[in-house]
Amino acid sequence: MELTEEKISKAKSYNAKLFPIYKMFSWDLLFYYSINFLFLTKVKGLSASTILFGDSFYYIFKIIFQIPCVNIVEIMGKRKALMLGNVFISASILSLLLGNGLSALIVCNLLMAIGFSIKAICEPAILNECVSNREKPRTAFSNLDSKGSAYYYYLDALTAIACGFLFVFNNYLPIFICLGFTIFSLFLSYKFLPFESSLNKVKLEETGSFKVYFKDLKMAFRNILKSNRLKALLLFSGLFSAIITVRSTISNSLLVEIGVKEEYFGIISFILTIVAGISSKNQNFFHTRFRNKVLSYFSMIFTISMIVAGLSAIIIKGSNILLFIVISVFAIWNIVRAPYYTLQKRYLNSFSNPSMSSKIYSACILIESTFNTVTYWIASIMLDHMSPSFSMVIIGCVFTIFFVFTLDYMKERIGLKPEEYKKSDISLTEVH
């Protein structure tokens, strides 16, 4: 049955209200990240370098499946595709529980890559479309998205404080609970009301041919890359995503290096997640306070603090001062990365329309996945030949240099007034 304009409007309003609750449970894995390193090393018998190598396949698979995932979203519609994405996430955790060795980690990353690729396209696109008719859609998007992020961080903090103790009690228990939350996420995605008209079915279903659709998709990507503004944003996103993702495994390795006990991993994660939640909730403060300098501050603070943490672990041995410095640096990382995700979507949404948003998110995912894969491989080799502290110093120094050049490139392409941009920077269409 065809949806009326009134039903579509009501569905969008309902979905916008549901979105922060959905994101609280579904943005990322709960009962997982504070102990996944311990689970893979202690239970599955993998080394830190093997984990990094296995996790690099996650980004390889994201590159491979990104175009098909855009395809799936266009054919199924955002709501149904979002449900499918959550099915893949549940399957990935189940495969990790049942399998062993590097092969199980790779299969887990395959399923997780497909699931999160679909979710990364659908979630911001759904919210963006559901607030597109509001008076200030960009502000409404940021407020609802950041609210959901903050809710997630607070919930993740509560789960993290118990995670380490649950792991000591039973090594598998946190992962089983994580699986339960992924199933609940599937239920919440089902609760979104349909709002897409059947008249907007993609031409794949009209022609029965993927060739036509891929041709149009290729032209859309070409259009995106003609925008100097978007190219600069995508370059920055690739670098910042790489440094954010690789720091997770290296930071856990650093905690092991300095002798932190297993049951304290969850407590540390709790503190850091609370910090992230507060920071995410106040993302608009960073946007209004630093304006077009916010990405510069975020990137340089992140890399320099990484150097500080690594050098401290090398110079100061077995001291409470060292633990304080390391946790403080980790807190700074969370203060930076938590609001970044919302602000990044806000900047990517600028001068875009709902029909182009999924293509822009997809392009961003492809760039980020490429950078992440290369960085994971390099970090994996480094951890095979040197300590986490030395690896952290080197990675921090290299990325500091990269960001200096990238920020210089961005200076005349991002943060301008609308009238200062070229037409190709702010006028994006599906095809020429």
C-alpha cells in the first residue's frame, strides 16, 4: 500500500524520536571493546600483531563490499537494509564465539564489515532524511545524533565496569551478552516505521540490470570527487579514522605492557567511556568554540598525546605516575574522538541532499577503509618487532607530519563562507 504524505511525515517524526534510543544500543558493540583484546589473546590464543593483521581484513572487506552494500540499500530501502545489517553483526559475534584461530577472526571481520558498512550508509541517511524538513536540519541532525552517541557512551560505560569482572568469572560471558545486545539492536531497527515511497524504487528493479545502476553510481562518485571541499574532508577522514582505529589495539597492548590487571580493564574503560559520553553530548560546544579550526585541534591533540603516552611508558617504569599519564592521554583521545563522529557527519551533510548522502557516506567509508587497512598492516609488523610504547611513539610522529600537510591542504578548501565556495563544491547531483 502506497504511503500518504501524512503517514510519511508521521513516520519520519517517530523515527527521529526513536533514533537516539536505537543508537544507544546499536551504534557499536556493547560488552566487547573493553575485553575483546583479552578475549582474543587469553581465550583464542592470538598475539597482538596477529589480532591487528586479522582486524585489517575488516577494512579490506569494507572496501570490497562497499559498492554492493550501497546497492543493497538502494534496492531494499534504508529501513529493511538496516535490519539486514544488524543480522550480519549478530552473525559476526556468533562466529567469533564458535570459531578458533586467525580464520575465525577473519570470518568475524567479514560478517562485521558487511553489517557495519550497511549500517554506516543507512543510519545517518535515515536521520538526515527524517529531519530534512525541519527549520534547521543540520542542527537537528547533530543534536539527535550526538544525543544517541552520548546515550551509547553512558550505557557502554556501565557495561564496561562490569566487563572485566565478568571476564574473570567466565571468559565467554561478556561476548554472549554482546550477542544478546546485537539481537536487541535488530529488534529496534525493526521498530523504525517505513517512510520510503515505492515510487522511488531504484532503476535496478525497472531494468533488471546492475550495469545501468553501476554506471550511474560511478558518475555520482565522480561528481563527489570534483568537489575540492569533499576531497579535503575525505582525505582528513581517512587519516583520522586510521589513527583512531589503530590506537584501540595498541592502547590495550600498552596497558598489558605496563602491567595493568585484567579486572581493571573494565574500570578504565568505564572512566574513559563516561568522558566520551560527556564530550559527545557537548559536540556543539566544540563546533561553536573552534569553528573551522576544530579538525586541526582534534588531529594535532590526538597525535601529540599519543607521542606523550609512548614516551612516558619508555621513560617511566612501573609507576603510578605512568598509569595516571597513560589514562589521562586515553581520556584526551576520547574527548576528541567522541564528538568527531557527529561533527564529521555534519560536515559531510553540508550542501548535500538526501539522495546524495548515501553516496557521500559510501565514498567516505571506502577512503577510511583503505587508510585503516594500510595502517593496520604497518602497525602489525611494528608490534612484531618492537614494544607497544615504541610503536605508539613512531605512529604518533608519522601521523603528526601527515596531518601538518593535510591541514595545510584543507586551509583554502574547508571552513569557508558559502559564497566563497566554487559551484562544484556545494552543488552535488546524482549524475551529469
